[in-house]
Amino acid sequence: MSLKNAKILAIDDDPDVLVAVKMLLRPEVREIVTEKNPERIQSLLAQTQFDLILLDMNYKSSLNTGNEGIFWLRKIREINKSVAVIMITAYGDIDLAVRSVKEGATDFVLKPWRNEKLLVSIEEALEKSALENPISNKNKKSPAPTIINSLLGKSEAMQDIFYKIEKIAPTDANILILGENGTGKGEVAKLIHQKSMRAGKPFVHADLGSLTESLFESELFGHKKGAFTDAREDRAGRFESANKGTLFLDEIGNISLPQQAKLLTVLQNREVTRLGTNAPIAIDIRLISATNAPIKEMSAQNQYRKDLIYRLNTIEITLPPLRSRGDDVVLLAEYFTKTYAQQYHKNLGEIDEKAKDKLRKYAFPGNIRELQHAIERAVIMSDEQVLTARDLDLSSSIENPIAISNEPNTLRIDEMEKSTILKAIERHEGNITKAARELGLTRTALYRRLGKYDI
Ligand SMILES: Nc1ncnc2c1ncn2[C@@H]1O[C@H](COP(=O)(O)OP(=O)(O)OP(=O)(O)O)[C@@H](O)[C@H]1O
């Protein structure tokens, strides 16, 4: 696809940026459409077959973390898997930008950009997308598997999960997914949606862990222009955006008691009221929630509302940690090796036996996400055709005391966690803030663990 023939859509809530893009691209491309409201993406994509989308990562009325951009990227990918997407970020936040590429963006550019550089990025993205999608049938959903859409697992534990998913997906029941960090809760939520009767409708992800107290209501329930200082226009919340589809509430264990009460009211009444209005709007959503927090124990200590848990967990799925999934670790490692070898243009295809043993013996506290990053690093570092144990830098390098012990896993992990916490508190002479920082936990999370271990 040449630049001259390309139809391009630019989405940014800054009108100056849109004017600049329009002036730059109008003489260069077949069509340039600009839009400041990302909520219109769905209808714009339904009207026109765009070849490339320039998508801003930050929207002023929302969080300044770029999550919005990734949210809209996912939305675009749900509708059209092959259109090239270039993310635009003003914050030079490489991590987020890299994440967006992993989530399916073709490339990213930093604001302010140099015009020639932007044109080159657009041309390259169009070429790449033409190579990856030789049959230009962009309305047809591509069946090509990606990391995002494929859930792998041969272990008995995962076969049980797949069976459960097949059974529950077509029902409209609320689902609560439990499991440690990185076990695939988000992936399972997407799969349930894809296999449900709401598959053609929106799948809306809300990360409650990243919402501040003040943003919680406006993000979830929406607001009217002028409802608060930054509310510059009417805006639908995640509940409304998910109407007729699925709403995925991630990190549900991280919300305060007042927030739990607000959420419960919406779920009970099946209607939301945007901030600054008093007109309730009926909502029709399927709710999937996820957490790695022990919410039942929290409810026993009155930190979590039991009535909310009842609403959330009509059906519960608990994802097993990677260390109890047998040889899935090797299966996944092989899959990630091939995927990253392709991505980084390496001639790598296999993992040798010693490396496989190393993977089997390591506990993977960060589960699949940790494995994925370890393999990505190894692939980048390796110049050979086979991945060896030396290439694998497993972060904490504890050669899995769990896997080689006969004691139950949870007991050993609890002991290790308790002793790590005690040592950190001792080192900081009882200063919880400093200990929490060293442990990479929030103060609340550390207090929760102190309660759990009776410290
Ligand atoms: N069965 C699987 N097969 C292939 N990839 C997987 C599988 N499960 C998870 N992944 C990958 O592992 C990473 C972590 O998965 P995901 O984000 O769904 O975990 P999570 O449990 O929601 O994590 P967190 O609790 O931190 O939000 C993702 O990159 C995902 O694509």
C-alpha cells in the first residue's frame, strides 16, 4: 500500500495536533479523517475501510498513564485486526509505547514529532501491514493466532479450565476469575467474551487498581460536561461503553469500601447515573471480574463486602499458578521463543534440555508474564539457533525450592513471604512505608499481609 493511496484516520483530543496532521497529510494521502473523540472509533471504522490509524495514547479527560490509548487500541483490534495503528505519545513513555506494540500497534511516535519522521513511520507501517495481510480483506477477522488471543495449556489443570470456559461462556452469568499475578486472568476474560453470545459486541476493560478515588466514578459511570473541573464534555463511563457487551473489572480486590458500595448499587439496579446528572441509564452488561487479592479473607475481616462478592461470583474460576501446571512451562516457553524469534528476526526455534530443566525448576512467582519476559530477554540476547540455560536469566534466581520440595506449595510460599516481610520490616526498623517500598507493595497491601500472617 503506497502513501498516496492510503486512507488514514487520526484520533487525538488535542485539536492543534489534528490540524497539524491534516495539513501534513492532506497533500500526501488519498484521504485523511480526523476525530477528537475516541468513542467514535467504532462508528468511523464501520463507515470507512482505513489503512492506517494514528492513535493518541493520552486523553486529557482521563488518566495520564496512556492506558486509554491501549484501551482504544484493543478496541480497534477487536473490530479490525489488520489495520496499521501508530500510537502517538506525548510523554516519551517508552515502556507504555512498547507495551502498545506488544498489544498489536504497528509502531509508535513521540510528540512533538518531525514531519519527515512521521511520514517515514506511516510509510513503513503501511508496508508492514501490506506484507502481513497480503489479502486485503480488512473487514474479515484474521484468524492468525497472536500472544493476546491464544491461551495455551496441556496440563490437566488447564484442561479443566478450558472445559469450564466452554461451559460457562454462553451463559450470561457473572464470573469472578481468581489467581496470582500473570496467570492469564485477562486472557481468560477475553476468551469467555469471544465464546459468548455477546462476542460481536464491545469488550470493555477497566483496571480498577489504577483508578484514583476521584476518577473511579467518572471512569466507570461517566460524567456530564462541567460535573467537575476537568469534565470538558459529556462522557460515557465504562459501564455504558460496555452496553450489550462484556465489562471486565480487573483488580476488583483493590477498591475501597465506599467504592464497593457504589459498584454494588449499580449492579443491583442495573443502571448508572453519570456524574453531574440525575438521570439513570439502563445498562445491559455481562460482568467478568478478576483479582489476585484474597477477597474472601478480606471479607472475613470486614475489608470487603460479602454482598458484593455474591454479585460478582455467580461462577468462580481459579487459575493455577504456572509452577503447578507441569510441563506447560515448556510448552509456553517454546511458543514465546518462536513468537519473539520472529519478532526480533532471530533464527531461533528450539530450547535445549538443560534450559527446559532450568525452567521446570524455577518457581515463577510472576507466572506466565515473568516467563514471557524471561524468554523475550533470552531471545534478544541469543545469537544461536537453540536457546540454552545460560541465556535464561531467571530474575530472583531461586532454583525453585518449591518444585523440589514435597511440602504443599502454598505453605512454602506463605513461609517465604512471611519471612521476607519480617526481614524488610526489621531492616527498616518498623517503618512500614519504607518496608513496603522495598518489597514493591503498597502500604495497604503490606498491611493486608501483616494481618494475614498475624505479624
Ligand atoms: N495460557 C496462555 N497462553 C499464552 N499466553 C498466556 C496464557 N496465559 C497468559 N498468557 C500471557 O501472559 C501474560 C499475562 O497474562 P494476563 O495479563 O492475562 O495475566 P493476569 O492474571 O490478568 O495478570 P495480572 O493479575 O497481573 O493482571 C499476557 O501477556 C498473556 O498474553
